[in-house]
Amino acid sequence: MIVYGTRARAEATRREVPLCFEDGHACIFHKSEWMEAGRDPQLSPTVFLVEQPAGSIAPAHFHRQNQFQLFIDGDGTIGRHPLRPLTVHYAGAYTGYGPLVAGDAGLKYFTIRPAFDTGLIPVSARGQMIRGPKRHAQAGPIATDTPDQLRTLSGAACEAVVPLDDDGLGVTVLRLPPWQPLFVDRPPRAGDLFIVVLAGAMRAAGNDLGQWESVFVSADEALPDMGANDDGVQVLLLYTPQKAAAYR
């Protein structure tokens, strides 16, 4: 499966999401869908942007699916860890994290999953937790390149900010000068792959993708023809592990 996440889709789907948490406080978040692929519990990649208002708190919780979060604007904390752009956070299925606290500037972050999820489950709902391996990772802040930095690259530059682990989890930043093809290393342990544009622009099988747009390629699918456009490109490669056997 290959699916694209686009700004046009996001602009057409941005909406208010009133949330009321179990401690009684309520607030208005905004949500926009950048990538949608149905609700299949095994494979239905989703990417959406959350705009969390200043001072609001999303309580500690977990999800039924593996997920990345990419924090692109604002400030705050996740648990005891500060958040600054660009920070990448990973939480495996049934792995608790948070609370997620927005600072004075609010928070904007993408949630990125290989399969549709029905929503957050507070960690207090212990009856819905399943025993199994718990998995966390966090990296950042990651600097975004300027157009001049990309245009003057002498060749591809690759940095593993979360080295690819035996379970298939990894995060890599790749920079390409103008018109250079994008080649991705996919070892056998690497699973599904999200590619998110951080700066510049790229082409993927005839699709032009700018900042924050993305492409998902499932583990069983060949990569499309991809490469930088005339300004070069900086992308984030999110290697997504398969869900642990205990949760399938």
C-alpha cells in the first residue's frame, strides 16, 4: 500500500474537536487529516495534525496502535520531557505516555500511525490495558534546513536520530541537493515506512510534496520513484515496527 498525505486534504478537513477529560476540564483542540486510508485494524495509515491550545493538558494515556508524534510548533512537555520543534516521539501500542502539556505558545503536532486508532485510553482505565512489551523513543530537537543549505549540499546527507533497532523502529533525517534521487535503505527488519517532508520539496511517482506532506509505503510494497525537486529536500524517515504479537 502506498498512500500520500497532502496539505489540500488537511485544509479541507480542519475542524474543532471539543474534548472533555476525566478530571472534568474541557477545551477546544483543532484537528486536520493529512492522510486517511480507511479503518482497517491492520493497515490503514493515518496522519493528522493536532493544534492543542495554550495551557491545556491531555492526560497520561495509551493507544491500541503504534504511533509517532512529530512536534512542529509551540512548546510544552510530555511527561517530564520538554518539547521543542522538531521533536519526534514514539509510543508503541498499549504503552502509556504523558501527560501532554501545552505551554504559552500552544502545541502543534502530527500523529502518525500505520493503522486507524479509535482514540486515547486514560492510563487509569487499567482494565483496557494488555500485558506485553512497552516501547518508547524520543529524539530532537531536529533543525530544519534553509533553502540555501539544501541548494548548496554537495551530496546526500543522512543522520540516524533513532538508530534502526532489531524490532524495526528507527528515525532517520535525510537531506538531498536539487534533483538528486531519494534512495532508502530498507533492511529486512524494517517494517512500514513514513516519509515526511521537513523542508524543500520532493517528487514521488509524479506527486509533488512540500513541507509536512508525506508518503506511506507498507513493508510489502516497493518504493516509488522519488527524488528532490529544484530546491532540494530534507525528509524524515519513520521506520514503523510491526505491532507486538501480544497485541495482535
